[in-house]
Amino acid sequence: MTETALHARKRIEIVVEAKRADDVTELLDRLGATGWTVLPVAQGRGRQGIRQSGDLSGVLDNVLILCIGSAALAERVLAAREELLGARPAIVSVSECQVLRGERFG
Amino acid sequence: MTETALHARKRIEIVVEAKRADDVTELLDRLGATGWTVLPVAQGRGRQGIRQSGDLSGVLDNVLILCIGSAALAERVLAAREELLGARPAIVSVSECQVLRGERFG
Amino acid sequence: MTETALHARKRIEIVVEAKRADDVTELLDRLGATGWTVLPVAQGRGRQGIRQSGDLSGVLDNVLILCIGSAALAERVLAAREELLGARPAIVSVSECQVLRGERFG
Amino acid sequence: MTGLATLFPPPILFFALGFGAGAARADLSIPDALAKTLSLYLMVAIGLKGGAALATPGGAEGLWAALAVGLALSFLLPVPAFGLLRLGTGLDRDTAAAVSGHYGSVSVVTFAAASGILATRGVPAEGFMPAVLAAMETPAILSAILLARLGGGAGGPKLQGGKLAREVLLNGPVVLLLGSFLIGWITGPAGKAQLAPFTEALFPGALCLFLLEMGLMAVRQLRVGGGGLSARLILFALAMPLIGGAAGLAGGLLAGLSPGGVALMAVLGGSASYIAVPAAMRLALPLADPGVYVTLSVAVTFPFNILVGIPLWLRMAGT
Amino acid sequence: MTGLATLFPPPILFFALGFGAGAARADLSIPDALAKTLSLYLMVAIGLKGGAALATPGGAEGLWAALAVGLALSFLLPVPAFGLLRLGTGLDRDTAAAVSGHYGSVSVVTFAAASGILATRGVPAEGFMPAVLAAMETPAILSAILLARLGGGAGGPKLQGGKLAREVLLNGPVVLLLGSFLIGWITGPAGKAQLAPFTEALFPGALCLFLLEMGLMAVRQLRVGGGGLSARLILFALAMPLIGGAAGLAGGLLAGLSPGGVALMAVLGGSASYIAVPAAMRLALPLADPGVYVTLSVAVTFPFNILVGIPLWLRMAGT
Amino acid sequence: MTGLATLFPPPILFFALGFGAGAARADLSIPDALAKTLSLYLMVAIGLKGGAALATPGGAEGLWAALAVGLALSFLLPVPAFGLLRLGTGLDRDTAAAVSGHYGSVSVVTFAAASGILATRGVPAEGFMPAVLAAMETPAILSAILLARLGGGAGGPKLQGGKLAREVLLNGPVVLLLGSFLIGWITGPAGKAQLAPFTEALFPGALCLFLLEMGLMAVRQLRVGGGGLSARLILFALAMPLIGGAAGLAGGLLAGLSPGGVALMAVLGGSASYIAVPAAMRLALPLADPGVYVTLSVAVTFPFNILVGIPLWLRMAGT
Ligand SMILES: Nc1ncnc2c1ncn2[C@@H]1O[C@H](COP(=O)(O)O)[C@@H](O)[C@H]1O
Ligand SMILES: Nc1ncnc2c1ncn2[C@@H]1O[C@H](COP(=O)(O)O)[C@@H](O)[C@H]1O
Ligand SMILES: Nc1ncnc2c1ncn2[C@@H]1O[C@H](COP(=O)(O)O)[C@@H](O)[C@H]1O
Ligand code: NA
Ligand code: NA
Ligand code: NA
């Protein structure tokens, strides 16, 4: 039965300025994430208004960081809320997912 | 207890032609979304067959629009179904998520 | 009532090397997926350490493949686990979502 | 060797290289940003050169007749194209109208390749032809919309007036070509001297690189979009450039152009748009299938024109 | 025609074309990678040229005075800017400090446009001005940080020492300009001869393409960020380049520069950074609003300098 | 100054600038699309030049001997590399085989840098060397696969025949180099004259920009991938280019090349691939660690060759 091959994990999604992405990934590393993926963002709107990527200084570029990990990791990330928010992320969202090969997502 | 820091929200994901992305984001703005994020798409397949980004006219480029908002926003988006479908999105999907600082996602 | 417009589907998310993306999408095609979307990845970390996109050979580029389909499709994908893992994906994750126009996502 | 080199000048050979590499599935690709950059570069270079030519004494002689012919070709060629498609291929009305718009309009790179070959052979042509090129971009779009409307097409989602008008009148290639043309005309010989290393010395090399990419792109699009094309549609995409080219040849003679100018007019008539018109059609005729018109234009007609059309019209025009 | 061409040289016309196309919402866009490439190219070309000029006999004459003037302008101009912003516009302290840093610092493209025009007109200028340009990038950043600190600003998240120092001292434009300058100086006339087709022959064309993009970018940023700007802020972004330019003019005269050099010093004084300083401010003053400083610099002051500032300072300097 | 400039020509200095800026973590980056564009440009320019040289009378003299030496070097150099890696570093069989393939094959940019320096110094070299470069790309890939197979490696997922054959025989650099070489040969002096401003006048500048980027890229890759390298692996990546270079030197003498040709053959022998081979190895030996081979090749051996190898072989060859 294939269902048993799946393991419940948390899917953490963070939108943050490209120039601060390192702060977030370093924090994830420190909290024991086994990995993360950074996706480029073309454009976005939020409290700062529209942020259009591609300005020459790069200050208006955002990225989306996706990190899949255990519920315990998600707990640690939320517990480090102060430090995480220091990188000024626009969005920190957590959702449920199920992964193949759970041992890869400590 | 960190769990209490999280607030349930909806995660709306829309895949649409890059040339029609404005129609979707303008609709989201009008319906009261507090923000949205546009991700570039490299390639896709659907009912039109394969759409490979990068043709010189740009008509085969798609984007993925991510909008996190309240259940009420998601309701309004679905209620505006006719107008939304006017932009000819390929996918409109809604899932559950939990966010830090719920006040940011009206 | 708009809720009734939504149909439960599975959201399959796969991170894989750009050079092997075709293997994954061909498998999805064969298993009856009605479509998929490939997003570019800027950077990632996993068991191989950091993979920074943009090296001249392209071997360090990853992509994220998103495929929305029926529970039956997700079952078939997981059942083809051996073949899927042959493309050496880093992540295979499945989550729940609800879509407009369910007939489009066999 | 020299004979071979005249028959197959470097840009054509680079196109063949790209097409061959793509067909053999070689692991060769060109960044999208480079293709877009080269396309912008060609438009700016062609525009500047044309404008500067117009500013030379006597440079405007024959301009109006050529413009009139170009406008007429662009406006009228969609009609036979539409007829052929509806009667011969069974394509739905909206897609047929959209495709026909592409064949009335023109391709900047095809024009650039033909100009490059004329320059290599030392055959002169009227300097204002870039203005004719720019003038021919748009009328075909209007024809296509009219063809779709007559008889109830263009249904579905209602037209978005503002956006559409922008795509039609202010599409990128037209603005860039006309703008550069104007700048070339305003700044005249002084501007030309200053910009020549950019617009002229680099032109042949940039054209080679771009045609390499166009070869790769044609195969790629054939692969992803070719499955949806019937044999009849492919036949159309090979026949229509002959019809358009013959009309251009006749029009060029009618306008009293030099042999080089006649050749270019034939090339314009036979070429099909793949930048301006797809973008406009996507908004004007949203029910038309972009896979069909992009694939026919980029992956069938463009290669045909590079390999067959240009040599044919150059010879027919007596250059 | 020639008169018109002198008043409006090609780069300025391409800027106007980009701005006009953007304002009319034409469907014209330039790949981000091209804009970044052209910006890198201009820095390398300007740096190499300046270094080679310094290596010629007598090339260093007047260098130290000009550097001193440049450093002083960059360090001091943020003070009146900050005063105007705080008293006249009610901008918060951090954002006001960040904006003022942009106006003390300089814009490479504005400098490039002015140099290009001088070259076209055959007006000589001190070859070491690129070194002055590089020297003026950074001091204004320090001023801005000081202005924010005095009186309790720069609160919020604590400063990240290492990252910030890198952005300030090792920001891209400074490293690239100074590095290329050094390489130009080391390799002297031999290097110059070898690289001239790249750094000199292409320069006018590359500048045109880049200004086209800057015109499009200015409108785009005005559209997305302009809503957040009060009339007073816009007035500031038009007045401050006049103040900075006048200070640069005076400084250039004080340093005993040639008319061409005085004009360039005025252009530098009046220009505002939009590459190095935004990046540094984002780290140094994270509470400042990047939408305000990017928009003022790119979308208001840059166009103003291209269309009004450069012609004004060239005329005032007697070139 | 001139002495310094001969020792450190502009491309080398730009490499040092990029490496230094990267090491100091300066906020400088180059768009990926630009790096890829410059890499394509260098291949096209080198290929065209080589083909045109072959088309000149007497241009083919010595070609076959040089090709034979190049093929032999590429096929055989992986053997000592594999031995050193297995005995000296304890690297697993698949990764060792993959790495050894990189060192048998060649680096286009290293070749370009050496050619550029020879050109600056006015030292002639056989015009057909680009064909040797192209010929040396592939045999090492076959050797690497054989080395992995002998003794049971290359296990794991089964080989994908078709894809692999494409990567090996039709990898991008080989197709582009050989294709451009062929085009240069077909179009001969006429093509050369037409394309010279693109392929020759721009070459030194484009090389500088690309080496700037390679410097940045080397540090970046060292940072993300360097942690996984043992001291012994790094030693290998410094020693192997000396072995390969010495073998190339001997081979060049054996083939009776001119001093310039001998120097280039040594540079080819000592260089390591980082475009064609990584892509092929990823498919042929999927269990090998790409972090190891990409990092060794791009971040250790490439800088070593630019700063030490090229000057060494140029001197040893007596140029
Ligand atoms: N509700 C939202 N849904 C999706 N993305 C958002 C949302 N709010 C903000 N963002 C993203 O976060 C970026 C920065 O937000 P802000 O700092 O609020 O301007 C925006 O440009 C968007 O890309
Ligand atoms: N089932 C699906 N899962 C993920 N993406 C899809 C799916 N169906 C369509 N898409 C995306 O939507 C685009 C347009 O779809 P279509 O209009 O059906 O051709 C495709 O190119 C894909 O990027
Ligand atoms: N836990 C994770 N969460 C998100 N992305 C991951 C995770 N693990 C690996 N990845 C992605 O998968 C890529 C390859 O992983 P690996 O093969 O383990 O090095 C990484 O570069 C990341 O982009
Ligand atoms: Na036509
Ligand atoms: Na200033
Ligand atoms: Na080698």
C-alpha cells in the first residue's frame, strides 16, 4: 500500500528580500533544517506597495524560500520568531505536506 | 506556546499567462487582498500542450501568482469566478496554511 | 454557495535537477497527468550541500515541478516510486488542495 | 569556396547550424535574454540606419510609393491567407484570422538577413525600407480582427479596448523601429558616424548569433507545438510565403524600386511576424490557439524563408 | 538638422524614446540581464579609459584637488538634502537620511551620458574624472548613516556590521570602477589600444541602448512607486540636483579644472545614485522606505538630469 | 609599466579583480545570461577564426599530427588522473572517474586567454588549433566512462543511452566550436572580413569581461563547494594541470608545432573542462558527486591555469 510510503512533514514558505535571504537560510541551517530551496520572484505587492524585480541595485528583488521539515523544525523556526523577523520577511507560512523518504527531512 | 502565534489563512495559487497576470492581480487588489507574489514559470503543459517560456513575443510565458489571505478573501475570489476566468487562468487552486502575524493577511 | 465550486485534488511538488526534469515530466505524462508547471530554482541546499544555479554546464541547476491532479494520479505516481526515484529527485511532496473546474485535473 | 560562400553566407549557415543542432537534440541552448537582446539590437540598428539614409540628400525619393505598397500588402495579404486556411485546412475562424494576420505582417529578422546578404554582395537598396518594414507591422493586425468579426467570430471574453489598442498601435517592434528611425533621421550623418561601430560593424556578427538562436528556437517550437499541426497547415505555411513574396515582388516593381528594393519588398511580403502579431492576437482573439500561430510562423515559415525565400526573391528581383 | 542633433544627441533621444514608450504603455521591455550587462559595461569602459588617461604623461595633473573636491561634495551634500527633507517634506528621519545619501553620491550613467556628449562635441575633460566618480560613491553613505544616528534614528533591528561594511566599502560599482581604472592605468597605452574597439567604439551605441532602458525603467518605477510620493518630495528631487550641480560647478572651478572637467563635476554633484547607495541603505537603515529612495532617484532625478541637468551644466561650464 | 603590462595582460588582471572582489565578498555579480553569452561568443569567435585560418593557403599544414596528439592526450590523460585520485585521495570510483574526465578534456576560456595573450605579444600560432580544442573535448569523456566501468563502477540507475550519447557527441561546446569552425572554413576570407569587427575587434574586451565573471564564479563555487574538498583533492587539482601541461608540451613538440602552437597545446593539456564534461558526467556517472568535479575544475584548476599555468607554458614553449 503506497500510502504508507508517505511521511507527514511541514512545508515552511517564506517571502523575503533577496538581499536578506542569507539571513533566513543561515537561521534555517542553524535550526537543523536538512535543506531549503530558493525560488526567484518576478513581482509582488504588499504593505510596501508593488516591488518590481530587476532594478539595478537589486533592493526590490524578493525570493521565496521553501523549506520542508519535521514538525519539530517548524516549532523551532517559530520559536526563533524574533530572529526570523529580524530579516524582515513579508510572509512566514506553514502548511502540511507528505513526503517520500521521510528520513531526508529531519 | 508557539502554536498560538499562527493564524489560519488560505493560500490561493493561480497559473495564468504572463500577458494576463495584471488582470488577475488587479482583481485580487479590488477584492481586498493585502498582497500577492508573482513567480516566473519556465515551462508547462496543459490543455494547450507544452508552453515553453522565452519565445520572442512572450505569448507562451506563464506565471504563478500566490496570494495568501483570509477565508473571506478566498470566498470573494471564488465568487468573482466569472471575472477571474475571464483572464483565462489555467489553474485556480486553494489550500490551507497558517501564517505568522495574521493581521498582515486581512 | 461557492464552496461547491471547489474540487479536492492533490498537489504534487517535486524538486529535481534541471537536466533530469524531462524524465519526471515524461513519467507524469505517462501516468495520465493533465498538466504540470516547471518553476526555476535560484539556489538550494540539501544533502549535496549548496547548489547554486547558473554554472556554465548547468549541472547545478534545479527546478521545481508542480503537478495538480486527482488522488488516483497521486497514487499512481507513488506506485511508480522506483522509476520516479530513478530521476533522482531531491523532494517528492504531496499536499491537499481544492481547485476550480475539477474536470481539468483528471 | 567563394561560390559556396556567396550561396550560403554566414548568417544562413549559422541558422542551419542552430537548426541542425536542435534537430540532433544537441545540448546547446542560448539564454532567452540574449535572444531578446539581439532582437532589440537588430531593430535599433535597422531603424537608425534607415533614418540616417533618409536624411541623406535624395534619400526620400520613392518613399511614399513604397509605403503605400507596403501598407496595402499588409492590409490585404491576410485575405487570401484567411481564405486558404478556412477552405483548405478547416482551421476554426478565430485561429484562421489570427494566423492570417501573421502573414500580412512582417518579420524583422528575415528582413535583416536579406539586407545583410544584399550588403555583402554590394547590392544597394533604398535606405528607407526600414520605414516600410515598420509600416507593415500593424495593418495586418487590423485585417485579422476584421476577418474574425465578419461572420460572428471573436466571441468569448469581451475585448479589452485599452490593452488591445496598445498592443496594436504601440507594440514593441513598431515603437522601437520607428523611434530609432526617427532618431537616425534627426541626428543624420553625425549620429551615424558616431554609432556606426555599433550599428554597422557589429551587425553581421549579431545577425549570425541571432540566426543560430532562431534555428534552435524553430526546432524547439516545432517539437513542442508541431504535434498540433496538420499536413495541410504546414503546406499553408510553405505556400503562403510564396504568395506574399510574389505580391511583394509585384508591388516593389510597381513602386519603381531598385532591384535591391524589390527584393526586400518581396522578402517583406513573404515573411511572417512572430513578435508583434502574436502578442496582439493573444489579446484581440483570445480564443485563437497561440500554439498554432507561433509554431507556423517561427518553426515553419521562418526557416523556409531563410533557406528558400530569400535566395529566391533575391534572384527573381535580378540582384 | 545638425543644430537639432547637437541639442539632442542620440543617447538623450533614446532616453526620451524609452520614457515616451513607457508613458504610452507601449509593449516594450528590455531583459533585466541586458540592463545589468550594460551597466557593468559602462563602468568597465569608463574605468579603463580613465586609468589609461592617467597613465599618459601629465595625466595626473590636478587629480588631488579634484579628488578632494569630489570627496567633500559627496560627504557634505547629504546635509542640505537632509535639512530640506526634514523641514520641507515631513519625511521620517531614517528615510530622509537614506534619500540624502543618494544625492551626495553619484550616478554612473548620468556621468557616462555627459562624457559621451562632451566627446561628441570634441570638448576635452580631465581623464581622471572616473576616479573622482568612484571616490564620490561612498562618503555620502557614511554621511547618511551619521545623519540617521544623530538624534536617535537608525533604531529597529541592530546593524549587521560585516555585511554593512561590505556594502559600503565594497559595493559593486566602486569595486568595478576602481578595479578597471587600476587595470587601465597598469596596462597603459598598450592595453588601451587593445581594448579600444570594446571600450570606445561601442560606447555610444551601448549608452543609447542603456538610456532606452533607463527611460522605460524610470516610467515603470514611477508607476509602481510614484503613488507614494508627495508633491513636495517630487519638488525636492527636482531642486536637489540643481543645488548639488551648482556646488559641483563651484567645486570644479575651485579645483581649477578645464571647462569639460567643471561640467562633469557639476553633473556628478547633481546626480543621484541608484545602484550602490540603495543597496547600502537597505542594510544600514532598514526602516527607511526603499520605494521612496529608489523612485526619487531613478524615476524623477535621473530623467531630470538627462533632459535638463546635463545641458544646463554643460552650458554653465562654458563648454 | 610596459613590463608589468606584459606580465599581467588585461584579461588576467580582470580575472584577479573578479577573484579578489569575490574573496572580499564585494557586492558584485554578473547576470548568468551574460556569462553564458560570453561563453557562446568565445566559442563562435574562436571557431570562425580557426576555420578561416584553415582556409588560407598552407593553413592545414601540420593539422593531422596536431589532431592526433590532441586526441591521444584527451583519451590518455584521464588514466594518470584516475590513478592519482584513487591512490592518493581515496575518492570513490565514480567520482574519481568523473573528475579524471574533466582533466583529459579542455577549457575553452583557458584556451581563449592564452590565445589572446599570444596575439597581444604578436606570437603566431597554428590557425587550426581551435579544431584541436574541439577534438579534445570528447575522448576524455569516453575514457572516464571506461575507467568507471572497469571494476564494476557506474552502477546504480541504468544508463540512458540516447541522452548520454547526445551529451557526449553533441554537447554544446563541441557543436558550436566545430560548427563555427566549419562556417569559418566555408566562407573563408570573405566571411572573415565581414565578421572581423565581431570576432576579432571585440575579442579582447569580451575576454576581459568573461574573466572578471570567471573570477567571481570561482570564488562563489569555492565558497559553496569548497568545504567538501580535502587538502589532497586540492593538491591534485594543482598538480594535474602541471602533468597535463607537460604532456601537452611534449606532444606539441612531437607534432612539430611552432612555439605558439606548442604553448597552446600545453595549455590545452593542462586545462580542465567545466562546461561539456560536467554535463556529460551527470548523465553517464550519476553517482559521482558534481560538487567535487565542478568545484575542482572551476574554482581550483581554472584560477591556477590563468595565473600560473598559462605564463609557465608560454615561457616553456619559448614564446
Ligand atoms: N498576502 C500576500 N500574499 C502573497 N504574497 C505577499 C502577500 N503580502 C506580501 N507578499 C509578498 O511579500 C512582498 C513584500 O511584502 P511587504 O513587505 O508587505 O511589501 C510582496 O512584494 C509580495 O511579494
Ligand atoms: N494539472 C496541472 N498541474 C500543474 N500545472 C498545470 C496543470 N494544468 C495546466 N497547468 C499549467 O497551466 C498552463 C496552461 O495550461 P493550459 O491552458 O491547460 O494549457 C500549463 O502550461 C501549465 O503550466
Ligand atoms: N528539506 C528541504 N526543503 C526544501 N528543499 C530541499 C530540501 N532538501 C533538499 N531540497 C532541495 O533539493 C535540492 C537537492 O537536494 P540534495 O540532492 O539533497 O542536495 C537542494 O538544492 C534543494 O533545492
Ligand atoms: Na508578410
Ligand atoms: Na550627487
Ligand atoms: Na586537459
